[in-house]
Amino acid sequence: MRRHLELLREWGFKTISFKDYSAYTGGATVLPNRCVILTFDDGSDEMYQNALTLLMEFGAKATFFVLGDRSLGINNWDHKRGFDRMNLIEDHKLIEMHNAGYEVGSHSMTHPVLTEVSTELAEKEIRDSKSLLENLVQEEVTTFAYPHGATNDFVKKIVEAAGYSYGCGVYSGPPKFGGDMYDIRRIPMTRRTNAIEFALKMMTPYEHYAWLRWEAGKRLRGFAG
């Protein structure tokens, strides 16, 4: 992650938050010519221990998507799929991050696949996480990240009706930011993403290439069905 932040700085990118973007669309501020929104999903304690330190060192902004059910202590959803257990961030650490200027977004209550649960459960996961996190950080939560990146038109409508301004997917959504504010396509980066891969992913053509691959895969799955 350090190298990624170094590259962003070398290339003249400035980090902004969704709140900054909202202020821009409302005419209250001007954005840098080259800007990027950094997001982190799930709310692991590791992000507090490692990512936060680096972000503060570089003066970088970020949005952290966390679960509304604050009783969950580990990432059960990933562990069931064979991934390592991770401790989730505790309330006082999340409040500390928020007070340091980092944006808190919702990642549902318990991290289900929202496209596969009942309407009632999807509404509860989306709505309740917003109110619980707002009560915790004492600020409006306006961003939502779909667990597992899974969304559809119906889930997006629930997110909008719940009062969020933005919904973040992963591989879905249009290639250009702003095309669908309830299905914002993000560019996944991991600790295994080396400098060359990072550079390629930051180039505009990559966004369209990734979108075309996703569209082609969706069509093929439709034909197979």
C-alpha cells in the first residue's frame, strides 16, 4: 500500500472523499484536476493498525465501509470461503478514525449477498446499518458498499430509498464515474497488486477494458442459462 500511495503522489493525484464530491456537485467546492476516492471494505482491525497509519502519513483521505452489527468480531463470511480469519474493528477505534477525518460508510449489517435474500431482510440490512452507524459516529452516513459487490436494480432502489447518496459495487456499473451513483464501479487493489499492475489499472482505458470483460461475461452467463 505504501508504494501505491507513493505512486499516486508522484502522478499528481489528490485523494477526496464522497463528502468532498457532494460538496463539489452542490457548488460548495472545487475538486483537484486529478482526484481519486480510496475505499476499504469490511472494516478489519488490520485497516486500523496498518492502512490508517499510512494514510495519515501521506495525508490521504479514504472511506471505510463497515458493518452495522457491531457485535460481529470476525469476518465469518470470508472464513467460510476458506480465507483467513480477521478481527473486525472495535467501536472506539472506528470513532477515532472518524474523528480523524475519515469517512465511514455502510457495508450492511452482517455482509449477506443482498441479491439472494428476501426483500424484508435486504431492507433491514441496508436501513438498520445506516441508522446504527450514524448513531455511533454522530454523523450522517451517505455511502453504501454492496457486500460481495452483489447488486441489481431492486437492491439499488432500496439503497436509494434508505437515504444513501451513493452505492458502490465492485465489477458492476458503468466504466465512467458518475454514470450510476448507485452502482459505482471500483478498481480492486490488493496487497499483491504490484507497481506495474497498479499503473495499468489507473489508466483510463483499463476502466473500459474491465467493463467490457464484465459485460461479455454477463452476456455469456445469460446465454448459458
